[in-house]
Amino acid sequence: MKTALILNGPNLNLLGTREPAVYGSATLADVEKLCAQACAEHGLALDFRQSNHEGELVGWIHEAGRAQAAGTLAGLIFNAGAYTHTSVALHDAVKGTGVTLIELHISNVFAREAFRHHSFLSPAARAVMCGFGVQGYALAIAGLAQMTAAG
Ligand code: DQA
């Protein structure tokens, strides 16, 4: 069974209390449960993590690249939070490892402030998902499972 790695970037530990009108009332623990259920439905193991530190996220992407090369990882679903809009380092980590990336956002970033319209990750992503609320995580897992089955 291959693993889906789900990484969450800065401030996503605040889900549930953070701007509920934008991000909803589910906590990150609720999101992890939703992901566990979706992974179980699609025959994937789940590795779910959050960090507020860019360098830690870079290290985890390197680890993901090695796991994908070894055949144990289906791919990476990544909500990079605000680092999406600022981080060349995260772009380079994805490009440098060749890991399969699905970029994810809970909110529709294109309906929000102009500074959220640019993503450093999108050019390195296989697919991009935004605006489905936290259900987007389950949809992204379904998409990753389909990509994995298609080879
Ligand atoms: C976000 C959107 C980003 O612009 C923001 O900085 C976040 C969360 C989302 O999930 O909608 O932290 O990635």
C-alpha cells in the first residue's frame, strides 16, 4: 500500500478558530480524520503533518522525494498556507525532488486579496485544488489515488 503525504504549512494548526468565515470551523485534527477516512476508502496509507517552519517543510519534501523514488509514496498533497505566495525554496524542493505535488487551498485564493493570486508552487504542481473547503482534502486524495492507479 502506498502512502499519501499531506503537509500543512503555517497557521493551519489554527484551523477551527482562525477566520472561520474563510476556513470553516473544522480543526486540523478534524481534517486529519477526514483524510484518514478518504485514504482508507482509496487504499492509501496516510502521513499527515503540519509545520510553521519553511525549512522543516523543505526537509519533508526531500524525504517525500526519496520515498516516491523508492516506490512507497503515491505523492504529496500540500497546503503550504502563506508560503505558497512567497517561497522559492518550496518550489525548488518540489522541482529538485521530482515529487508528485497536488497543491491545495481550503479557500478560493483567486476570489481573495491580489497577493494570494500568485503561487510559487503551481508551476511545479501536477494539479491544483482550491475553494472546496476542507472537503478539498478528500477530493485531492481521490485524485491522487486515481493518478496512482493510472500510473
Ligand atoms: C490557504 C490560502 C493562503 O492564501 C493562506 O495564506 C493560508 C491558507 C488556504 O488553505 O486557503 O494560510 O492556503
